[in-house]
Amino acid sequence: MNTRLRRVVRVSGGTLRVAAAAAMTVSAAGCASPAPRGWIGLNTQAGWWEPALGERVGAAGPADRRIDFDLVRELGVPMVRDLAMNWGRIQPQAGAAFDFSVSDEIVAQAQSADADLLILCWGVPRWAAPAPGDQPVDPGVPAREHAGAFAAFVKAFVERYDRDGVADMPGLRRPVAAYEFMNDVESVPPAEYAFWLKLFRAAVKQADARARVVCGSLRSPGVRLVQRPDGDYPTWMERLLAEPGLQGAGFPHFDVAAFVCYPAEYPGRAPFEDGLAYVSQTLAAAGLRLPVWVTAFGFDSGSKNEPQQADNLFKWAIHGRALGIDRLYVDGLRDYRLAGDTGVGRNTGLVREASPGAVPARKPAFQALAMLIREIAERPQVARYRDGLYALTGAGEIRYVLWKVESYDAREFLIPDWWEVTRLSGSRAVRQGSAIRPGSSPVLLKRVRSPFIR
């Protein structure tokens, strides 16, 4: 993004100041309109737990799910993403009645926490899988002979949560407004995904024309993972959009493009920039202008890097929004481990792993994300002056986000005013600009009166 800070210097009581509000020049890509209820979301794992697979990914039962959404409420996060739409769980036997008990619980808990849901549709029952066998839940697409059953499932699911007064979930207070079809879709051939995406979108819109359909999140758009150097997966989206089955009325059969990004997996690259450039350019080449969401981003804290996790999530979220990404969902709420895991497991959560029914301990990243959510509720617009220096604008006075960048000294922008400096831990101090020493951890800056002026 082409941004710069035009420094307007004037004399005021013998002190040089930067007229910050008039000093911003921001490209159109960096000032995307904020989502109605904010732009930060969170991946919860209430629907990911699959006892048939022997996996403990998220909340194992109603008590854990209540704990998780109590944490969502405490954070104040306005949006959550969860795997509530698992066909394998909802209709494990062909022709059986749909079991919406888990999805009802997730929707009810989300609305009680005042959070909008992005529901992920992923998972195929054994009877509908292309090669039925010992696998209880196949994460791919169904066999085509079950297309009618799949469409009926999708329509019934969306109808239950659209709040139109027809076959709604009892007690539904707000509709589910967005549905994502699959995750890590590069494992599915584009022609096959196109067939099922078109069917999925038609069924969603038939039940609720207002609902948005999100294309399945790309794992690594436009750039190869270090640990996966082979394959043509980086070009998957352009091959999807070229599929004959998607052409014509309704093209491209989704309303939002999406990808996931774990920036630590791309050493030497700026967070999100390659993925966003690929997705945006691919859409533009097809004559499309659609919102782009990052549906999962995170950092594995391991057992020793929890402060670094907090720093990275805060910095990456600010940077991603400044690039023009419409929504960013943190991955995720809980640390977890899969069957057979040894060592420290997956530690991308805001809270530590806990035994079933126990309240998990909050990590520093929990506090950092809560702080960011509070700030952007009032000042949702983000502008980047340069790396390590961003501004949050909206209601009230401007806030700055600052951290140290090795290639230059950010203090050149800290003219000698007085500032309230807030660290991610929540501690505050008043400092003169020349006395602020940026570090790798971001701080929030608010201009204040000199403490010596009465």
C-alpha cells in the first residue's frame, strides 16, 4: 500500500507538532470500509471435536462450549468462525433425520455472546464419501451421486438459522449471515470443487438470499510453503475461476474470497501481502471485485513464546487491516492436541489447553486481542505510515500503534509532545516523545497534555 506521512510543522507555544489528522495520505486499498460490527474475528473450536476420530481439537461437550463462549464474551470479539455445519455429524446415516443439536448449541452460544457467526461447512458422512470405508468423516467432497442429498442438507441447515420465521431454530434471535464451503480447498481438483460450490451456493441462496457464501479458504495462495515446495496449489484460484462449470449466470458463485495465513511459515515475507496480492489480482483478471477475508491467522507460542505470540497477533492484525483486508479471524481460542501428538501440541490459542470442564488459563495474547478489539470499536480505520507506525482513526482522537523496525528509527516521527503510552499488558505511562524507546512489542500512543501545565 502506498502510504506516507506528510509532516506539517507549525509553532505552538514554542513546541514543534505534527498536524496528524491532516497529515495522512492513504491509498484506496488501505481504507476499506469497516465491517458493521468490526473487522476482527476469532476461530472457536466448538464444532471441531470429533470423538469418532479420537481427536480433541476443541470443546468436548456443552460445559466446555459454555466456557468457550464466556471467553468470547469477555474478549468482546464481534465475530466467530466455527465448524458448525458438518454433514457427517448432522446426518451420519443415509436418510436419517438431521441432528442439529450441536449446531443449535453453537448458534445459541454465539448469539448469547453477541457474536456473529461465519459457519464453516466441512465434513462428509461415511455413506456419502467417494470411497466409503473406515474413515468416519471425510474432509473432502461427497460422491456426485449424493448431490441431491447434499443440497437438501445445505438448504435445511440454512433455513434453520436464517430467522425468517420458517423452520427456524427455537429461540433464534439473529440470523447466520455467512457460510464458508470447505477449508484448505487446494486438495480438491478445481473442477470438482466448482461442481460442489455451485450446488452449495444455490442451496444457500434458495433458503436465504441475504446470506453470503465464502469460497473455501486457500491454504497458500500464490506462494509455496517452505515445507511443501512441490505441486501447483499456488495457482488453484485462477484455475477454479477458469472452470467452465462456473461460467454464466451467478459467476463466480461466491460472495467473498478467503485465505488462511500463518506468517511465520513464510520467513522473509511481509504478513498477508503475497496472498492478498494473488487473490486480488486473480479476481480482477476475472472481472471481479469482492471482499477478501483472512479466515485464520496465528502464531504457535510453543511453551516459551507466549509474549511473542501476543506481539505478533497485534501487529499482524493491524498490518492486515491496513492492507485493505475486510476481516481477519485469529486462530484460535484454545491450544489443543490431536490424537498421537507428543510434545507441546498446537499452541496457537489465546488460552492454554485444559482438561474437559476446566476453565483454561489466559495467555498474554488474550489481553492483547481484547485491547485491540476495544480500540477498533471506536477507531476502526487503520492507516499505515510505514512499517511499525500505524494510525487508528474514527471516533475521538487518533491513536497510534508503534513498534521498533530495524531498518529505521521510528522516533523521528515522535515529535516532542507528551504521550500516554499503553503496553499490551495494559500498563500506562506518560512520556515525552523524545523519551519513548520503541521495542519489538507494539504500544498504543495517545497525545496528552504536558503534566507540567496546570
